[in-house]
Amino acid sequence: MKFSRIRSVSPGVILRLGRPGLAVLLAVLLVLGLVAGLRLVVALGAAGADGDGSVGDDGGSHQELELEQKLRAELLARFQGRVPRQWGERVTGVVTRIDTTEKVVALTFDACGGSTPASPSNGYDRDLIDFLNREQIPATLFISSRWIDANPELFQELARNPLFTIENHGYLHRPLSVTGRSVYGVKGTASINEVIDEILLNQRRIEQLTGRAPRYFRSGTAYYDEVAVEIVEALGLKAIGFDILGDAGATFNKEQVKRALLGVRPGSIVLCHMNHPESDTAEGLMEAVPILKRMGFRFVRLRDYHDRLSAIGAETAARR
């Protein structure tokens, strides 16, 4: 492959190549623009195909880890000293809907995960997933490393399901901040390095397990500051929010879930949870979906409308 052709490849294409660690390499190319990095992508791809690459303890090659260190240094130089002015669910750069007049709705489900194996946040709402399967409703699943650790077999089952795409919900399910801001009693990441870890450690984990690099990141609690969002983008991902709060962290009752879902409009992104089987999320969804279908809505995954995802602009962002 000619290097000129490599330089013309879009970020999304490289992110989908399926070689563990290529998301990190893409970010290096985006941020550093290194021709040497381009050559290394080719070399690593060939090594991976031949099975003779030098592999570190975490499954990534030593060359990839060296590139990641360079990436960190560049991101630190780029963002060090930046003081965030926004904090919330609607900050500059966060995708909240699909820019379309088509009657489409993107259902997204978070699997948050808890700090201990017995945590209720490690649950699995089988009724909800069974309903989606039965009705053949596609969805985007944001899954954290904590939930993967607690449910490795279920994760693989979901990853193999063609209805679903698996996306990045963070390593420790933390709000994404460069200053350690908290929300709902959950302490956010507190530095640029912690932001990078929260994104990349789970990115690498999902790619190693599925062979596919996530294209989207949603932080724990869906809270961000705008500097952290820029770091997400520098790593080649889109920061995802929502415009319909479907179950309020799996606390809504059935009627509240139903009412929230019936408030969608063309291009809505709905946030619900799939890790609380004790909640009423599944029941509310089961009542709302048939009504939405009769209204002419159909359900899509985020990747189906990747080029039409609409982010919050600075003029409408929350400043807190």
C-alpha cells in the first residue's frame, strides 16, 4: 500500500481495522501527523498478520506502547493549562442527536459496572435485551470495563449480536473532567492523563475482545467538561450524550420511561440502562416501542448515521 493512500484514509476506516491498538495509532497520526507513524501502522499490520509482532503484557506491541507514550506527551503539551468553562451533559462538542428529518431514533443503553463483583451496577437486564432481539430492534451499547470484568460471557454474547454495536463507556465509569469535578457523588477524572486512561484502557480492552475499535465514547454519568471532550476528539472518537433521558439512571418507573420515550422527535438519541434488571426500564420500553412504530418511527444505531451526528455548539453549551 502506498503511503499517499494511507494518508487519504479517513479516521473511521483506520478505527475499524480491527488490529488491537490501532485506535491509539490513529490518534498519534491525527495529533502528531508522523510519517514514521504511518509506516509503523503498515509494519504492525504485517506483523499482526504473520503473528510475529512483539507483544507486551497487555496484548499491545511494544511499538504501540511507545507511540502511546508519545501521544500522551503531545496531548499534555496541547491541553496543559487549559481551564474548563463548561461542565454538564450539554457541553461544546458532545453529540446529542442525529441531524435528520427522518423519523429515526437511536436507542442507546449503558452498562455501567460497579467497583465490586456484587455491585448492583453489574447486573444484566435480560428481559430488555430479549425484547430487542425478539422485535429485531438495533441499538448501541455503551459498556465499561467494570461491567465487562463482571460479565465476560454476556459481553461476548452481546458483541456477537449483529443488532448491537459495542461502544466505550469508560474504564472506571467516571465523569470526564480534567480537574476532578464530581456529579451524583461520583468523582471525575482529575487530570489529562486520567482522562486518557479512562478512554484508552477501555478502548483497547473492547478492541482486543471484539476485533473492532469503538467509534464513540460516553463518560460515566454522561458529564464532561469541554477540554475533556476535545481530548476524546483528539483520540479519534466522538463524545456522545443524549436528548432523551429515558430512565434517569434506571430510576424511572414504567410510566415515566414510557412517557420519556414518547417524547422523541426525528433524530433523537435516547439514553437508557441495561444493567439494572430490577428497574422498570424494560417494561416502559416494551409499552413505548409499539406506539412509536405506529407513529412511523424506526430504530437505528449511531454508526448508521455516523456522518450526521449533531454536536452541541459553543453558543448553546451549558456553562457552569
